[in-house]
Amino acid sequence: MIASTPEPPYFAVIFTTLRTDIDEGYEEMADRMVAMAAEQPGYLGIESAREGLGITVSYWESLEAIRNWKMVWEHKEAQRLGREQWYSAYKTRVCKVERDYGWG
């Protein structure tokens, strides 16, 4: 599903990953992080796709909201487990969305 976002400007966090072969606990943690992010002040939506390379884009009202989410204890634990078990590589990018447009 395409996230419904407000008129720009707003911010996007692009999280790109390569997975290891370890699956234990991954789906549960991923689902928990999506649910928790949605409860955070400033959260606007999320989009995610995986076909070998995983890409998740979350949308936020401000850089402060992104910093606050990054500091949530359970999110920090998910980051640790990701580095130790689930990801062979990852990259996080934070971008300011200045334009958006679409159809459908």
C-alpha cells in the first residue's frame, strides 16, 4: 500500500537491507517496529518491499520526530539484533521530501 502523506515538506527515512539466513524472531520484531513507529509523535506512514534487497521507507513530520524514534529503547534493541543477527549489510538515509505527486 502507498502511504498517504501530507503536502511537503516532510521527511523520509530510507532503510535498505541485505538479510542473513537467520529468520528467528525477525518477522515478529519487524511487525512490532511497524506498530510502534505508528504510535510515535510525528509519524506519517510507511512503505516496504523485499525481493532480495529490502527497502523500507518511513515518513515523518520532522527531523526531531525521527531522532526521537531512533532513541526508543525497543527500537534500539531491534537495531542491535539487526546488526548482530538479521542483516549482513544495511544503509539508512534521511531525506527531506520537497515534492510529491502521483496518480491513482
